[in-house]
Amino acid sequence: MTIEVDKQDLVNLVKGVVPNYELMRHFLIKPNGDYVGGFVDKWQWNVSNLKDQSEEVLYDIYKRCKESWNK
């Protein structure tokens, strides 16, 4: 299947995935979000940073996060 997506679609795809703990330190992932630990562990994407990324980088981030949970 082939679909066309624009940059905002890619940002939304990235916002819909969460990196695993190991991937949170990756050079593409770390500057684009923050891990919040404590009572509620979660990853928060920095949307303004994501919007500054190229479409290729956004797709790479999405793909890495998605694949990190399938190992």
C-alpha cells in the first residue's frame, strides 16, 4: 500500500509512538522529547522540535520507535 503524507502527518505519526527505554538515548530521539519518571512513567514529544525536523528524519524516528517494540 502506498499513501501520501505531508510533514504534519509525519509529526502526528511520531507523536503516536513511544520509544522504548534504550531508544530514548538515541541521538535522533533524545533531543525531540523528554522522559518523565516517577509515579507516571511516560515519554513526551517536543512538538516544536519535531516540526523543525526534515520529513526523512521524522520517518526515521517513527520507524525506529515502532520497530523498537517489535523486538
